[in-house]
Amino acid sequence: MTGPDQGATEPTLAVDGLKTHFFTKAGVVKAVDGVSLHVNPGEILGLVGESGSGKSITGFSILGLIDPPGRIVEGSIRYKGRELTTASYEELRSLRGDRIAMIFQDPMMTLNPVLRVDTQMIETVRVHHRVSKAEARERARAALAEVGIPSPESRLKNYPHELSGGMRQRVAIAIAFINKPDLIIADEPTTALDVTIQAQILAEAQALCARTGTAMIWITHDLAVVSSLADRIAVMYAGRVVETGRTADVVNAPRHPYTRGLINSVPSHNARGSRLAQIPGMTPSLMNLPKGCAFRTRCSQAIDACLEAPPIREIGPGREVRCFNPVAVAQSATVEATP
Amino acid sequence: MSGEALVSARGLSKRFVKKPDLAGRIAGHLGAEVREETVHAVDHVDLEIKKGEVVGLVGESGCGKSTLGRMIAGLLTPTEGEVRFKGKLRDALSSAEAHAARLAIQMIFQDPFASLNPRARVESIVGEAPVVHGITTRSGMASYVDDMLRRVGLDPEFKRRYPHQFSGGQRSRIGIARALAVNPEFLVCDEAIAALDVSIQAQIINLFMDLRSEFDLTYLFISHDLGVVQHITDRVVIMYLGRVVEAASTDVLFNGPNHPYAQALLAEVPRISTSKRTFHPIKGEIPSPLDPPSGCHFHPRCPHAFDRCRNEVPVLKEIAPGRISACHLNDG
């Protein structure tokens, strides 16, 4: 499914002006500071950012997994029109694992080390649906087969430690898909895996979304991974979305200087052996962000206006940029390979 | 680039043996058959690195690339085989020569958090070794450290700080400054940039390249990130389950890998592409090194495998000048 048609369908998830702050002794950490995004049914949204950009906290906020000292202070999260920020614990509980599921970076965060795979999968089904144990077990077996696990019947009897890293992540994905959810939030699920295994997992996830119509938010720091997987991309920097758009548009013609910097610093975009185009400086501390645009101090295009925080502006259909002085289209095309 | 090999390894192997635990020993006494478990981490590997060369060592987890790097750096003793440094057997060096050889080969580690002593100030992390080895004097240490920090792009003002006060990228730079402080000729970088964010990775890669031209350094660059390896190396060695499967110059290899594993690995590299792509992953998982497949280790996952691959270990053969590959298909 390519090209989201906004008007026709209601988005599976719409996040609007979300602010999640952490009230620590040292001060308020604005981990997520005004994030708006949406995903349509069957669509894969790539949420890209470096460590500390707030991409994971955005994912956790959607599922209501923020613990004190963190708190959602503002904004709305609507799942199929239902407001989640004010939902009761029971309401959230009935959604989590059934309608909205999460895949974590470390599958051992999802899997209980002392329970067999079948026990955990049957529980996931039976908590949400009134089905017999045999029926639940059959669904578990089918879910394992669907993510490409060979001989699922015998894998069901394994404990998590008996499986390899790639297998564990597949089991975690199978658990996320088992109740045929409307939305899956995947938080760096392939970062810890080898490239050949990563390619397998990406293939499974892509096929499953296309087959089941599940919407997915794929959180990652790796633009290369989402560029071949996602329909749309949202780039985050210091707690805010700085650029969104269709994958091809963002990758081909990035408009925010940060997005362009990220793409240009990837080795394959530079002539072999040449110096890489690098973004100077380092990610600022969330406690002590520069005034105005948070990227201002590292930006080659900063102007006086950047001392004010730029609002996010629509620059095309479904294409938004948070920048006063965006990269011009002509020069935004990825750097020419200088000898 | 001169033709002389700076470091060469012949038939290098490392086996890790797990002794049976108490329960296993008791079972053994009672007559049960309990065998020691042996991991062939590195299995008869030859490697030659010329002066001034940057060699990339690539493979997936468990292929033995780190173990090989550590043996070459002298941190692990090989079970079998020999390492030569500037043509001399490392085991046969006199103690003064061995000392010099150890200083000349330095290692940069993956985890910038675990490889720095959390209770030492940057000043002593970087400055201790050169003082001990007489490269600088205790009174000259402060200015020597300043100089080292400036070289890796850190502000010398920071030298009184502890590692936890730095970001990941800065810690990497401290690790690099520590290695440079003893004037090495050869750096073994074990996944030195894997833990860093993309924008910081680019900075550190640039630093490695600047240092190379400034100090005429030789690198063994161990990484699973093929994009980075393609960018900075002259030659690439690909390992699978403890054995080298292919080695060639970077351009040649990335233009057309010969070994089926190298082909699969290169095809899986995620690249920034403009269109959605369909993935055609190679099947199966990396087998356990405790119980590697017979014959060619890659045959259970190889699309071209035939009978001979199951029975006979393919030898590394030169298939073009400077290019070796271990695959039976090349005989056909």
C-alpha cells in the first residue's frame, strides 16, 4: 500500500501536540515536546532519530507506558477516534497486546525467561479473547509459522533461552501479531541483529503488514532501514518532529538541514575514501536546549530568525518541515560525489 | 604503500574449551559419556596486513572476527599458528623487542562506556601509559595529554573530568587518544563506531582517516557495517564461522563478490534507497560454532550447495591476483 489517502479513511492513530516531560531532581527533561503524527491502516511510518531525540518515548507514550517521574503533560493520542491520554488503566489494558502491540529492541523484554513460548502466547490470546486453550495454541502455532519459524510445533515447547536472538525476535513479533492488532509499534526491533537476520525480519514485517492491514510505526536510528521499508518518514530531533513526508520525497529531497545532514553522513552517499560530510557538534542535552530551534547551533543554514522556535509548516501535500530556512529543492538532492 | 607486511598471521586458530561442570563430571564418573564442548572461534586463518594499509574484517556475530583481532593485537594467545610482526615471530622476540611490538599495536574497543576506567580522570587514562613507557616525563605529561586530546578533537580543558561526564562520541575520542598516546603503528579497531549515532559516526570515521594520513597508521578495521567498511578500507576479509571465505581489494569485492556468502551479505546491506524494496533474505541462521556444519560451513544456507560442499572443506584459492575465495563452485 503506497500513498496514504487522508480524506477517505480515518487514521488508525493520530497523535497531536504530544508533550511528555520527565520531572527529575536536576530539572525538567522535555523528552517529547510537541509531536504530531498519524498512521493510516496498512501503512508503515518510519520514526527516525538519534539517541535522545524522543522517538522511543513517543512510542511508549502511545501505549501509556510512561512511568513517574515522566508524565504526558499535553496533547492528545487518538486511536480510531478514541482518546488514549485520558483512558482508564483497564481500558488501556484491554487495548494493549490486542489492538495495539509493541515490539521492543531486546526481545527478552517481551519474553518471560521462565515460561515456555506456548505458555506466553496462549496467555496473550486468552487474556483478550474467550477461546479454548487448544484454539489459542493453534493460533500460536499459526503465528509462529507466519513469521517464518521452521517447525513451529516444537519451537512452542522451547524456553526463550533455547532460541537464538533472531528467533527470539521472531517470537516477539509473532506475539505482537497474534491478535491481529490494528497498530504495532516497533522500537528498533532489528538493531541488535546481524544483517542477514535483519533482512529476514524486515521481509516478514513488511509482508505481514501488507497481508493483515496492520498499521505500523517503525522506530529506528537507521535511515537506511526505514527508507526501504516505510511508506512515510517522520524525522525527530530533540523531542520534536522536524520533517515528515513520503519516504521517497524525504530521502530524495530532504528539506530540513538536519535530515540532509543525516543522509549525507552515510558512507554510501560519499565518494569512497573521501571525508564524510559530517554534522558538526553533538546532540544537545534535553535539559539545556539552545533557545529557538534546537538544531540552530549545529546548522549551516541558521539565520537570525532561528532564535525563535520555528513552527512546523506544510510545504506540500503530506509534507511538513519545521524550519525557517529550509534547504532549497535544487541543492537538497543528496550530495554529489566529490573526487 | 610498501610491499612489506607489517603484521602477518599463519594458520591462526583459537579454540575455547568448556570443561564439564560438576554435574557433568559426576555423570562422567558414573559412566555417562560427557564430552568437552569446544568452540572453534577461529579456524586456521591466514592474514597479512601491509604497512599503511586499512584492512576491513567483516562478518556476523560469532564468526570469530573479534577473536582474530584480539589475537593479532596480542590480547589472546592463539591455540595454534603464529603471528609475525615486521617479519619476526612474535613469540621469539627478545623482551625489549616484544615490549616495543606491544606498544606498536594498539586496540580501540567497541564500547566507549566499558573500555574506560570510570574512576580515572581523562588525564590519567590518556597520560599514564606514555609516562610508564618513558615516552614523556611525569612533568611533561600535562602538555603531552593536551596535545593528544587536541589531535582527536577534544578540548584539553576537559582533562580533569571523568568518563561519565562525556557523551558517547567524546568517549570514543578518549579511547582513540589513549591508543595514540603510545605512538602506535598499527591500530586494531574492534567495532569502534558501532555504538555511536549516525552523525557522530561520520565524525569518528573522518577522524580515523585524518589520523591515518597524519601518522601513517595501519588499521585492522573490524566491523559488521559494510557501508563503513566499503568507505574506508583498502582490502576486505570476510569471515564466516571462524574461517575466511573471501578476501579481495575493496573495490573488486564490492563490485562483484565471489563467494555465495559474500554475495548474500552484500545484498542485505540496507542502503538509503528511494523506493520500497522487497527483501530476498538468505534462509536460515548462523549455525552454532559448537557444532558447525560439515564441509563448507555455509552449505546449509547456500543456494548453490551440492554434494561436495557437504563433505569437503573448500580451501582458499587465488581466483584472481590478490583475490582469494573458498568455494567449490570456483573449481567447476
